Amino acid sequence: MIGFVERTSCPGCDSRTVRTLLDLPFDDPKLSGFVRTYYRIDPAILDARYVLDQCGRCGLIFQRFVGNDALLEELYSHWAPTAGDASEIASFTANIASPEASRDGHEVMTASAFFGRPIRELRVLDYGMGWGLWPAIAAKLGANAYGTELSEKMRVEAERNGVKVLAEPFDRDFDFINLEQVIEHVPAPSDLLRRLSRSVRPGGIIKLSLPNAANAPKIITKIITGTYRGDYPTIIPIQPLEHINSFTPRAVRHMAENVGLAVVKPTLAQRYSFIGRSPLSAKELARPVWQYHNRRNIYVWLRLPSR
């Protein structure tokens, strides 16, 4: 039976010092338009409230009530808009065909330069891989590539592209674990990082890419005053049901420190190690710098200290 679980402490740093910023039923007119249009459900079936709390220690804004296993299964299998098949996504097909020219390929090359080891010696994991593009690219470049995913259909597609599919717990030491637009969806993000840090070799990297919620207070004000119009782009950082953790760079740093990980940044030379490997667009040439300054997204590498 679908339902909700209440979180009473900060899921990022575990602090119990929190304050409530917003408290509405899902079928309140200030919010219901988005829920009804985006998820194609009647908000009245959601037997909980949309409550946004903020941690007094790290500043993380989080939804107090999150879906139980049954609700999450329903949400990600039926309610959330998804593409039908990987083959229908033009960028997926193009990147698989030219891995050395792709964003993900360049990231794998950066990791290789950062560690000072050839790609073929790297063991990498994409946690929550979706259709498995990132690990498929890594595999095509020669890495030992693994991935996790709840959807059986997506796991089959990833295996078809050379990805070894795993289920927790992991018993391998990875050099690089990729979390692309994942951590904002997870009910217990700091617990996930703790688990994954046990699967990273000393000196290894856990990479996070996630929405930047620095403007979340302004979005909350729009909802409270009734000026939010129900569109998707505006509400992304605090998206009901899915983006249950709304991180700022400060909150990410606190979470990392809380689990014993340190923020690191590859050098410019390492980020541009893909130069000369393939024809490049202006976008690819700008990305290694832009991704660290994009106000809409947080991009960070977290390193497990060497023993």
C-alpha cells in the first residue's frame, strides 16, 4: 500500500535542529496544479503533506514526508514521465557511437588523468545508471564498468552495451563511483554515501551531480504567495515527491565531511586531457570550466582519504 515515511532529522548531516519553511497538503491549489499535470494523478490520493524543513546546521532543505517503497515503485514506474527506450533518445545513440567525443567519455578520461592510470586499469560504478549511458561509455573506452539500476528493462540495455550489472552490497574496490542526478532522490543520502565510501578504494572518487537549490527560498515564497504557476522548470530544486533533498554547495560539503569524504577538483590539465582524442564542439571545450560555475547544478568530486 502506498504511503509516506516521516524524516525528523536532517538526512544530510543528521542534525535534529530543523525549522519548517512550508507546510501544505498536496491538493492545495498552490501546489496541486503541478502534481496533477506533471504526474497525471489526483493529488488527493497522497495521504501526507508537502512539508519542507531546513537544517539549522548545514542549511539542507528537505521534504519531511517521503514515499515508502510501494509509493516509490509507483512513482518511478508509472507516474514520473520517462522516455520509452534508450534507442529513442538521440543523444544516447550518438554518444554510444562516438564515446571519445561524449561528455561522459571526457569525464572518464579526466578520471584516468587524475589517477595517473590508463582507463583500462580503472574499475568504475554508475549508481542509479538509468539506461546505462555513462558506464557503457566507460566500457567502450576500456574501463571495467559496472552499474546499478532498479528497472530490469534498463539493466538489460546496459548489459547489452558491455556494462556489468551489480546489486548491493558491493564487494569490489572502485576507483570512481558516478552519482548523476541521484542523491537528491534518496531518502537517506548520507547513509548512501557511507555505504558507497566502503566500496571505494583509498584515494578513490565519488562524483555527485545534482540540482543546485540555492534559490529554493525564492521558489518557496512564490508557492506561499500563490505566484507559482505550476510549471516544471521553476520547481525543479524542490520538486514534490522526487527531489526530496534540496542541496546547496554548503550542504554537500557538510554531508561529505560528515561521512569522511573531502571535496577535490581535478586540475585544468586533467579536465582537458581529452584534447586531441576526437573532434570537439564549443560546448565540450567549455564544459570542464562551466560545470563548476553552473548556478543551476552542483558538480563535485568527493575523495576517500588514502590510508
